Amino acid sequence: MGVKLRNLSILCDYATPEKYTALELHMELPIPHQDIAQVQGWLGEGNWHASADYLANKYPQHRGVIHEWMEASQARSEGRHALVSLAA
């Protein structure tokens, strides 16, 4: 059940001096309802690798981006993400 939906949006944070603006790419990867607790459990425990492997096995055509996205999400959750800087 479900459908893979690719979508995008543009955001502008008017509260920043430089009016930080970005293009956001969204992709829904449906999972079976009975798997929600397991995936949330992995994420809650900080086991990003298990979540990434689960999704990559379910959606092998997106394996690369899933692992890259989950690694970046883990870094962000642990405070290790690079700060965004706008430069000309």
C-alpha cells in the first residue's frame, strides 16, 4: 500500500538577516504499519544504521541517498552537523 511521492518546496526564513532561503526535496518512503514500532525503536536508541539498512533493503533504488541522508540526520541529532553558512 502507499505511493512513493516526490515533492519539493522552497522556504525562506524571514527572521534571519540574510533571509536564509532553501529548496527542500521531500520523498516519502512508505513502510508497513506493523514496522513502525521497530523503526521508531531503532531511531530512539540512536541505531541509525539499522534504520538505514531497513529502508535501503526496502527501497534499493534509493540505497545511496538513504544512507547519506541517515548519516547526515544522525550527525545533526548528535550535534555534529555543519552549520549552514551563506557566502558569495
